Amino acid sequence: MSQEPLRRTVTIASPHGLHLRPIQAFVELANKFQSDVTVSNAKERVNGKSGFGLMTLAAEQGSQLTLEVSGPDASEAIEALAAVLARVFPDE
């Protein structure tokens, strides 16, 4: 019996958008989960466990991304991953 993927729309809050630091944090966390993770915008859908894929989304501050997670630990994964996308990363 297959379960429907969990979905959540998250607004990018960080002033620099989805840049290298948040992408790295997201990918490292996503890879700790067994579940499949995808992230999409209005034009593109990418593997959430791929830093290169996330960079291609070019998500600026205020962009809305849809996070989709399916697998045995999907509930835990979607909560943690949504928090990373919504987090404001300090200036470097």
C-alpha cells in the first residue's frame, strides 16, 4: 500500500535567497532521511538531495517552493526540511 507524499509550500525568508549555505544545510539534512525529497517552483522540479538541482531553482527571497516528501520518515523529514527552507541565514 503506497502512501501519498506529504507536501508543504515554504516561502524563502533569507535576504540572500536560497544560496550556498542554506542549500548545503538542506542537502545534508535531506540525506539523513530515507524518504525521497523533491523541491519545486512554478517552472521546475528537482531532487531535494542534490545541491546542484536546488541551485537551478534560483529561489530569491520571497520565492515560494513546494517541498514534497515520501517514504518511511516523511513526517519527520518534511518538518525539519521546511524549517531549513524558511530559516533566515545570517550574513556571511
